[in-house]
Amino acid sequence: MFGTPHQAALFLDQRGEARSHLETFVLLPRHSPTQALADLVHPQLIAIATCEVSALTASPHQQTGSGAVYATQCGPLRQYLNLVPLHPTGTLVVLWRKEP
């Protein structure tokens, strides 16, 4: 699924299981990271009452796995959203409990 072995190591431990601070992830095979953010992620956050429209900053917080990381704030819950581009197309959307 990952574009490079380096990407996989950021999300999986030595046994091939998801790292402990990884909350969840979803594969979007036909969306670029930009499309995923604009068409799916941002509208979903707006639909949730505890999330403000400004939950995602205009620019990424940092980079992990060659993808932008955005800090999100939904009520008291702070999480990190990682949009990882996949090769040849698609995006892996990863939600972290802690800053990756």
C-alpha cells in the first residue's frame, strides 16, 4: 500500500502492526491529499458540532511519511491528521492520538 518501505516503517511497528499512538486510518484510492482534505475531511469536521471550521489550519503542522500533518481540535480532543500520498495515486488518511 505504501509508496516506499520508509513510509511503512513510520506507521507500522516491527511486527507489522499499527503503532500504538495511531488512532485509525482509511485508504482513499482515487483522491489526492488536496482532494481528500477539501472534499472529505474538512466537510466532515464541519459537520461535527464540537469541531470548528478552523479545526484545520491553512498550512500543515509538519510532514510525516511524505504527507502533511494537521493539528485538529474538536472540543477538548486534540488529534493529528496525516494525509499521506500513495504511489501511483491515492491518499492514506491517518489519525494520530499524539503528534507523530
